[in-house]
Amino acid sequence: MRRRALFKAAGTAALLGVGGSAFGTSVASADPMWEGLFRTWVPEIFAPLPDPPEHSPAIVIGSGFGAAVTALRLAQAGIANTVLERGSRWPNDPWREIFTGDDLPDGRGFWHRTHFTGVTKMPIGFADFGGVLDCTEYPGIDVWRAAAVGGGSVIFTGAMVAPERRFFDHVFGGTVDYGEMDRVYYPRVREMLRLSPMPADIYNSSPFAHSRAWDDQVRRAGYEPRPNDSIFTWDILRAELAGASRASATAARSNLGNSNGAKFDLNQNYLKYAQDTGRSMVYPGHRVDAIAQEPGGRYSVTVTKLAPTGDVLATRTLTCDRLFLGAGSVGTSELLVRAQATGALTHLNEHIGDGWGTNGDVVLARGASALAGHGQGVPSASRVFDESGAPLTLESWYIPGIPFETGALASLGMVLDPTRARFGYDRATNGVGLSWSTKNRDDIVGAAKAVDHRIAERAGALLEYSALGYDANALFTAHPLGGAVLGRATDNHGRVHGHPGLYVMDGAAVPGSTGTVNPSLTITALAERNIEAIIRAGR
């Protein structure tokens, strides 16, 4: 009850804007109290962290989709590997609230920050802690990325969709054979991750009334919704509906994790299978700060060991014979751009840091066509495609960040956006960053908003949500891509030009877009393709 009261007070402060920020000055003074609560709620992440070996045949940086595939396939090939992850390894429990929600979140939700403004555009505050979502702010764009064992699989909405051939070929420009992806690697990932569309009984349940209303509207507007394959374990949602598990995926829990394991995340498949071989070990709480190549050809990795509180426990330099970068578009690009600028990797080419994009992400909301409770079930049931202007997909979504019924139907838009940015290095701060143009934001918002507005108009939506302040939002991306693009910074299988034994295995290899669909399936399938070729060739 005390925790509920704390959240209620926090939510009231957020809504009222106390003290010029969400919580005023109360958060800083409450840090010791919050740490005590975190230790009570999730004691597992405070357990002593093991130390990785001084030298490994292979080091994998990161533990998201590309990294997890890499770790498993190396291990199966007999190559011992060390996986380094800055975030914690979070447990699952059917009854405990392991993760926080994004309606009234606490520090478990965010990676070492004290405030956040999400798609609702309402600022919220909380105590500093090593939570699961890192919001990296650049001029013109906020980038949402993971900080947890399992990477993006812990914090995404679960939709895994392959692009159409024509858009895949447009984006990749012939560096990857779509036919091979469609025939071999997309099916392999679907099988590994047990992907399937939402079953009828889930779709027809109360929490997914918004999914049915969304589909009804797009049909009225002349579209036929297509089902999305999803990573969710439907039997756990059934348990939630039956009262046999704490509500999570049926109660707006997704962006900051599902406490009961409803998402079949990488901890339950690729990473688990890798560790089961005995040749792969995951080391949480190990942030990689720098990479370099030594004169003899080995790679060195500078790591900081962190407690969940952010306290530095140790700093070390590890070595390996082969280094696989899977820290995500931002993390991998930062490491490479910094290494190039400081001379730690001297043979990187001019394409390092280039080709970055947002996958055309836009969040939208339109009014419902009838007054009814719509629920907050998380998995996305369906999508529609439109190319009346810029080609784009709208995906059925829940309303994140709002703990009460709004009558809104949300969509995640993904526009085929050709704009690309380049990471740069600031020698004064040793920082790596980029900027995103306002015009570009306005263009992709305009394209997605026009389609969403047309659907609302044709379906007889009761409200125009832009008039209420919940308008299209392209100030963020949850799908950062590029920075070390396949066929430019690397060869066609992720081998970094100029540095044998160094590989890019994640979203940094994707040229800014996956062709109007969620990138997770393509990132995972590319990693399967690339690591297979690397292992087969022995380099």
C-alpha cells in the first residue's frame, strides 16, 4: 500500500508539474528510499556480479537480437565467447512487479536519468537507477534503446514483420539477397522465436477491444488489416485473463518490460541456448567504453563494471581474438567512431558513422468511432500499408504512458524515409553524437498524419486528438538503424573493412530503414545470415 501511495503522489505531481519538473525536488532526497525499495522488489539484480575472463577467443558486445544470435552460433560451432552487457539481468515472476509501467514509472524503467518525456509529451520524474530503457538525446531526436540482458527484446512491443521485397531491395541496394532471406533466414528466426499472429480468443478478449476497433476503422476507410507475427507467449496472456498471473501484457506493460515473461524475449531462447552449451557466458553490469586493436592483432576492450545504482565497481581491459559488435545502432557506432577518431582502430574507412536513420517512426492517435472501453492489451494485432504518398505502414498500438481510458486508438507509423545522418566525434568531450533535421521530422509526421486523419474521417471518429494535445510525434525513434552499414563500413556479411576479426552484427549494419516495418526480424535474420557465413569461412 505504501508503494501505491508513493506512485499516486508521484503521478499527481507529474500531472500538476510541481516545482517546475515532474517531482520538483522530492526525487533527489528520496534516492536512498527508492534504492531500498528496488532491493526489496528485485533483489536478483543486486547479487554480486561475476567477472569475465581476461582473454576470450571471442567477445560479443551487447545482448540484443544480433548479439544473441552471434553468441549462440559461435558456441554451437565450438567457439567460446564472452557476452558483455551494461544492463542488469532481470528475472521474471508471475506475481511480482519486476518491471515498472510507463504510466507512473520509477527508476527501474530508465537507464540513469531522473526525467523522461514520452509520446504523451508529459514530463515525468523518478530516482536515478539502472533501469531498462536508455533515452539518448540528440539535437532533433530522442533515441530509445535497451539497457538490459536481452537488449531490445525486453522493451519492444513484440511485432516481427518482414518487409516487402521491393522495399528491402530499395534500402539494401543489392548487398543482401532478399530471396535468400525469405527462403532461409526469416523462417529460421520465426521458428527460433516461435512467432505467430494473435489467436482469436486473445483478439476477442476485453483488453484488445482497441485492436478490434482499430481494425474496424481501417476497414471502413478501405484498407484490409494484415495480421502481425508476434513474439508474445499467448498462454501467458491467457493466464493473465484467467487471473492465474499478474496482469502485464493485457495491462499496458511493454515498453519497460513484462514482469511475468509474457514476451518470449532473448533470455528465454537464443541467450539461454547459448549459455546451455557451456561455451557462452553473459556478464551483466559491464559497460564497454572503448575498443582497440593491439599490434599483434588481438582486440582490447575497456570495460567498467557497474552496480545497478550506477556505482563503479571496477575498470578492466579485456582481450579477445575476435570481436563482435552487437551493442545496437548507437552503441556500436559510438565505439567505432570513437576508435577511429582516437586512432585506436587505424584502418576504418570513411563510411564509419554514416547511414543512420530512424526507420521513419511516428506515433499517432485518432478518436474512436463509438464510446466504449478499449482496454490496454499490448501485442499489436495488425497493420495497414499505404503508398498514396510516401510508402508507410500504420500498426495497431496501445496507448503508452496513460493509465486511464482515453477513447483514443493509437498507431505506430513507419515511413519509408530516405533521410540519413552521420555520427560525429567531439574531441573536447570524447563524445559521439548526431543531429536530426526538423524538416525531416515534419515531412514524415505529415505523411503518417495524413493517412491516419483520412482513416479517422472515413470511419467517423468522434474526436480529433490533435486538438487535445495528443498529436503526431516524431521527436523519438525506438528503431535506430545504421552507422556501420553493410557493404560500406563492412563487407556484405558484417566484416569491418581494414580490421580482420572485427564484425558488426546488429542494427548498425542496416542502412537507416527496414522498409516500413519493425526492424527486429530483419536484424535477427541478418545476424543469422552473417554469422553463418563468418563461421563457414573461418573468418
